[in-house]
Amino acid sequence: MKYCSRCVLPDTHEAIKFDEEGVCNVCRQAEKKHTNIDWDARRKMLDDICDKYRGKDIYDCIVPFSGGKDSAFQLWFIVTQLHMKPLVVRFNHWGFRPLIQKNNTKVFKKLGVDTLEFTPNWQIVKKLMLASLKKTGDFCWHCHTGVYAHTLQVAVRYNIPLVFWGESPAEYRAYVTPDEMAEMNEQLFSQIVDLGITADDMYELLNHEVEKRDLYQYVFPSKADFERIGLHPVFLGSYIKWHTKHNVETIKRELGWEGQAVEGIPPQYDYEKIECRWQGIRDYCKYIKRGHGRTNHLACIDIRNGEMTRDEGMKLSLQYDGKRPASLDQFLAVVGITEDEFVDDLQKNEVYDWGFDRNKVERGEPLPDMDQWDTII
């Protein structure tokens, strides 16, 4: 594989391009973020947006909330810095780890917010996980699609136009640039959220085993709905300079938010994707398909922020990425396939110049809280 000459992102990363100096487009976007953006002006734009909606109805905005680092920071910032009254919307994807409830209790009590949670049918979720795994090599379709589509549906039903997402889509991928004030629309939803699979497509993939109405929460709102309420879904990271480590320091200090171990991630990143029990498996899927995982992603961020050398990042990636997660056994039982079938499905989506070898995989250590996970299938 070819790697960026500045970070350690390989040429198997989605939508990656290298310039004549061998620098990837994500690193070039980070340059723009650090040098070309007038963040004071962006903050003024954010204040103007909030002024338009603050105090006009029961709720000023919606904040989608998983309980992870980004949504916890979003909510803290919107309540304490922007002085907005949000409706917190949670899409329960059936993967939350035990610590998340403890963190959420702290966050919700300290910030004083109203919360609405939706949990989809577990039996249908299992079918969706398997179908999307076989189709794309990513079993998280129900989670990402539900988080975005259902949250926007709530906005439509409650007539709350302003919705805040977290980091800008330009932060880690190159579908948009930092210069663009990207908002969540149907095109971006298709590019970065639903893997190009609509709810109607999923209905067909499931061979009509469920009713269409059982998939309503995965349907992106219509253009008519957008226009009727003036739906305005924005990314907070388009208006403030996003720095994950600084954000984590804030929520740990201000909210008592706690981190924990995640499979395949070095201990210094105890804040990364702590909310989901399946995260190690998803990163393993990415490694099988593309030859890099979550540690590579985190090292690249630190390199772009000047907090790690490229050599250190490469060493860390090689040390942690690609281990078989201990949680895979439970996942395979849930979706009802063997490990060979799992790897076979993923290798159908393997990037052309990467060669995953299932016979050379090291086994990862179990997480400390795995004995607390429910095992009901």
C-alpha cells in the first residue's frame, strides 16, 4: 500500500487522493482548517443562527446524542456556550455499553435537558446488520442511518428546524472541504451515512421479510418536509475549530464524563468510540477490507495536529490495528454466521491492492466490561 507522506493514511482509504508531494487530501484539508478559516467569523455566523431560533418555540434545537465524546461535547457547548434549549434525541442501536448510562445520567442531570429516546425492533435490527454486512461489509447501516434519518424525522414531527451534528464531514473525509458550510442533505446522507442503500433498497435486500413500515425510521425526510418547517441541519464543527482532545478535556472536567477501554485502541485514547460494544468489530471489518483501522485514524489526527510524529503514528498503527476482537464471538452468534462466512463477506468488499490474510491474525484481549453485556439473542 501507498501511504500519505505526511500522515499514515493509506491509499485504501475511501475517497483519498495524493498530490504531487504525496500528501493526502485529508491532510490538505487539515491545513485549510488550521490556516485558512477565520474561526472568529465562523463563530459570529453560529451566534447569528442561534439568535434566529432561540426562544421562538418549546425547543430551540435538537441535539442527537449517543453519549460518546462528540455528542457529549456538542450538548455541553450548545447548552452552556450558546445558551440554547435543546431536545436531546437518542437512537438506541442496541450496542450501548454499561458505562454509557452512567455518563448520560451525569450529563443530563448537570446540563438539565429534556431527552427523547427511540429503540428499534431488535429482531429487525439483527436482519439489517446481516444484510448490510453481506452487501457492503459494514453491519452498522441501521445505526448510522437511524441516527441521522430518525433524528431528522423527530425534527419534522416536533417542528424543530435547527439540528446540530458534531464535527464537520470535512474533518476526516474528503467529500466536502472545510471552506464549504456543509449541511446534512440527501446527497451527503447518501455519501457518508447510508452507504448508498435506501430504506427501500434494504426492503428488497431483506426479500420483503419485513414490512416497509418497519423501516420507516431509516427514511430520510422528503424535500417537502424540509421546506415545510425550514429544516436546518448544521455541523457544529463548521463553526468552531474542532479539536477532539480539547473537547474531551472539557467534558471530563465540566461533566465528569468517563472514558474506558475499546478493542484495538491504545489506552491513551480512552475517549474514542467508548459507547458501542461492536466498535472493535467494525474497526476489524475496516482492517479486513482496507488494511487500516481505528488506531491509524487516531494517529493521523494527532499527526495533523502536530501532536505526534509520522514514525510514531506508523508504529502505533502497526501495533494495534488488525487484531481479532474478543467480542466477535458474541456478534457472530447475534447475526447467525460463522467466522469464515464473516471474513468471506468482508473480503468480497476488499480494496484491490490490500491482501488480508486470515491466517496471520492476532487475537485481542477481552474488554473488562464484557461480562456485563447482555447475551440475549
